[in-house]
Amino acid sequence: MTEKVQGPASYFPAMEKKYGRPIGEWQQLVREKRAAEPDAKHMALVSWLKSEHGMGHGHANALVAYVLAAD
């Protein structure tokens, strides 16, 4: 029996379907943005995903939370 994915990663299948990119690409975009702007805070990254990539707030928030926690 497989465990159900919880937390921010639970959004990833829907994000891939809705936005048409593999989650790894989205994670890399966030990492590149952080490299370019090391002082960028969580909500600044969320706002960037929303304005530049048309991502919804919940998806952007989950992605940023996941990347920040992983890094």
C-alpha cells in the first residue's frame, strides 16, 4: 500500500497538469530566482510566480515552501 502524499508536494500533480511543466522545472525556476535575488523572501517568490507565470496563490505558495524547505 502506498502512502498518500501530503503537504506542499500534494499539489504537484495538479500543478504539472495545469501549467504544463514538470515540477522539477518549476523548482529550478524558483532556485534560479533565489540565486539571482538571494534576499528574496517567501512571499516575494510567491508574488513573482503569480505575476510572471500566472500561477495561482496556493500552487505558488506550495512550490516555494517545498523548495525553501528542501534547500
